[in-house]
Amino acid sequence: MVREIDAQHIYGELSRIREAVQSIADKIEHLEQVAHPGLSTEHPHIVRVEGVHRGRPMVRGTGVSVQAIVEQTQLGRLPEQIVQDFDGVLTLAQVYDALSYYHEHRPEIEYDISENREALCKGPQIAHAR
């Protein structure tokens, strides 16, 4: 038996599914904020998580630090290129929010960058036995 497809019915069902998915996403975001109080910053995409990147700011839900994004721009990468480099992990809005965070917290991020460069220059400290 062939049923006639009712487009209005399908659109109604899709709309209900969309609302249910949004409701679940809102609940997950709320639970994240309750489970990790104090993680949010004044930037919607930037958080700090104790024990992750030593509590340094990072893009929410990605593990990508603000420092990493800033260092990429200092190497000449454009925000659009950074989004492509991270292939589906970052959005353009997240990259720009990280850069905005950097400009508002420049001394802190620059300190982290210089600390990272010093550690890279020192390399591993290996004791040589003679």
C-alpha cells in the first residue's frame, strides 16, 4: 500500500525534532556549567578548565588553547586558514573570539607564549653519564 507523502506533516515532524535537539543541547550546556563552575570567561567561546592546559584559556569544547591560535596568527596564518587547519574542530567565530580574548588579555597570553618558547629552547634536560 502506497501512502501519499504529506509535506506539511514532514515539516512539522522535522520542526519538533529540531526543537528537541536544541532542548538537549541547552541542557548539556547547563550541565557543563554546573559541573564545572567558574569555567566561563567574558567571551562566549573561551573557557578555563582546571587541569587542562594548566588552566589557560581555550576554545570551549575543543581543547585548542587561545595561545595556539595566537601563535598561528603570529606565523602569518589567517583566521580562515586556521579554521581549515583544524578541519571541523574550530569555527571562524571561535577563532575570532580567541583573538579578541588575546587582545583583551595580551600580557597574560604573551607571557604564556614566551614561557613556552623558553621551554622549547631549553629542550629536554638529559644528564649525560661519563
